[in-house]
Amino acid sequence: MAGPTLKPLSPGATIGILGGGQLGRMTALAAAQLGYRCHIYCPEADAPATQVTSLTSIADYTDEAALADFAEAVDVVTYEFENVPFVAAATLAQHVPVRPGPEVLRICQNRLREKDFCRAAEVPTTRFAPIASARDLHERVAEFGRPCVLKTAELGYDGKGQISVDRDTDLDTAWAQVAEAAATTGVILEDFVDFRLEVSVIVARGLDGARRTYVPVENQHKNHILDQTIVPARISEKVADKAEGIARHLAEKIGLVGLLAIEMFITADERVLVNELAPRPHNSGHWTLDAAVTSQFEQVVRAIAGLPLGAADRLADAVMKNLLGEEAAAAQAAWSDPYVKLHLYGKGEARPGRKMGHTTKLIRR
Ligand SMILES: Nc1ncnc2c1ncn2[C@@H]1O[C@H](COP(=O)(O)OP(=O)(O)O)[C@@H](O)[C@H]1O
Ligand SMILES: [Mg+2]
């Protein structure tokens, strides 16, 4: 039954995006192509996304008056990172559709909830346990064995908030580093996965429940930050099918409208273990801008606008390379290869590890 909520957003309507980073910037550009306006809500002035649209709210995520004005100004809300306070999304949802829904955000904000959700959906993850005290830590490390990984449950990214527990790690020192997080948002201990490689799958789900997955891609990290994505991942068809099946299943179970990026570990014996979920466009999907029928940014706009999804087929193999910090200076080299596409995010200061842009090298099939 096509109720009024299934009516697609009309051209000229306004999409609200919480967050002002490069993911919001590329989403806003895709939205503009489809005839939509974007209104960016973020705390920082001159953030990458605010440079490509004239509608902005520069305010804190807890500013209730600014959130109310924003809800008034937009037709649908999405977010470009998952550390938006849950209450902001929940408050907005009382006035305007928030897609993916606040409950999806709540799960994906917290590593413990993410893994509990996977467990309930019967999707394998690495072994894990919540850690609430130094004593818990001692007991669980004895149970899991070393190495293992201690992580804050929330607000970590690019390896921040993670401590490897190796042979020589003093557990009381490690605990001291996370005790404060344990008291507020929680702490998780994970088995260390001796993976063969890391992959991710991005799945889109429309308002009508249709799903499309992008091909599994292989992610190589340096210092815990994504360095390169190889498209497609060098895995067997069987493993690729399994990974895509997991992505479709999780999208359905979580009631997704929008995009869900799923990071997975592939072990030597071809097990697929879910590591993290992100309810938004993902760095490992940037290749889709240049090498897929529908980019992940157009796809998220289609999904949240209630339009039919576009095909997710890849048009070429590709290698996406992040330009971190000073590497952006080397971006000029990209011009010497006519099959390299350069994307820069408009960020001023090239701090170490900061994502300044990326290149995608297209490889003809
Ligand atoms: N349990 C684990 N076993 C092995 N490597 C891990 C584990 N958890 C994280 N890593 C490594 O650290 C990287 C970053 O960790 P992740 O959990 O994805 O957090 P984030 O991306 O939010 O920083 C992963 O991509 C992986 O390379
Ligand atoms: Mg990750």
C-alpha cells in the first residue's frame, strides 16, 4: 500500500545533513545533481560540507533552539557520521523523518550494542565481552588469551580509543586509560583476529525495502587509518557471497533506510566476522563515485528521498587511495595519470592523519 510517506521527496526539497565533513560534502553534491537542496548542521564554520551549499546551521548538536529551526527548515534528515548525540536525532525525529532512524544510530554508536545486535541476528563477530572493572579485565584477558584488544565502546574512530593487549601489556595501566570511558559509555574486550584481510560491504535499503549491495572491497590500513581500498576484494566468490548476504541480512534486521557499511574480517579459513557498522556513506565506498553505476552518495540520497535505488554494479576495477595529511601535497602527481580521479575536500590545515582527499585509479576490466 503506497501511503503518503512513500511519496518521493520532490525536486527542490531540502535534505538536512548532520555533520559537516567530506561525507556530507559528497552527499550534498550528489543531492544537488538530483535537484535537492542540502542544509548542513555542524558545529564548525567552514567545514567541507558547508563549502558546497548555502544553507547551514553552525551550532552545537545539543543546541535545542538550533535543532528546532533545522527541523523546521528541512524535509528529511540524515547524518554523515555516527557520533551525533542520539538525543539530537531522536528530537529531530519527532518533527521530521530521520533516515536511517535514530534506533539505527543508537546501535551503530556503540560497539557493544553493535555486537549484541549481530549476535541476535546470528551473524558472527569476534568473541567479545563488556568490561566494567579492572577485575573483569584480568579475568577476561585470562579467558581470551593474549593478544586481545581493549576498546572504548563509543566515540572511537581511526583506531582512537583502542589498546592492544599484548604479551607485555600491564592490565592495570591499560585499565587506567579506559576507566573513565567504562564509567560512562562502556568498554569492550575483543579477541584479536589474525585476519587474512579486511573487507567492507556497503548495502543500501530503500523506503520500499529494496536492497542493493556494492561488491566487497578490500581495505588496507596504516596506523589504524584506511590507506587503500582495492576493488573488488581478492576473495573467493563463496566468501564474497557470504559477505554480501550478511550485509543484506543486517540491513533488513536493523530496519535500514539509507546506507549501512559493514567492516568485516576474513580469516585464513574463510570465516567472515563482522567488526563494525556505519549507518552512512563510508570511506571504503569512495570508489563508487568514479567506478560504479550509482555512487554511494547518490544511493543514500535516493534511499532517504524515497526514490528507487540505482544499480550498484561496478563499471571498472579500482584502487582508492586516501590522501592523509601532507600526502595531499602529492595530489598533483595524480594529474600525470589520465585514469586517476582526484577528489579534494577543501580542508585547510594538513594535520598528520587528517583525511584531505582521495584518488581513485580506474583499472579497465
Ligand atoms: N579485534 C581485532 N582484531 C584484529 N584487528 C583489529 C581488531 N579490532 C580492530 N582491529 C584493527 O584496527 C582497525 C580499526 O578498528 P575498528 O574497530 O574498525 O575501529 P575504528 O575504525 O572505529 O577505529 C581495524 O580496521 C583493524 O585493522
Ligand atoms: Mg573501522
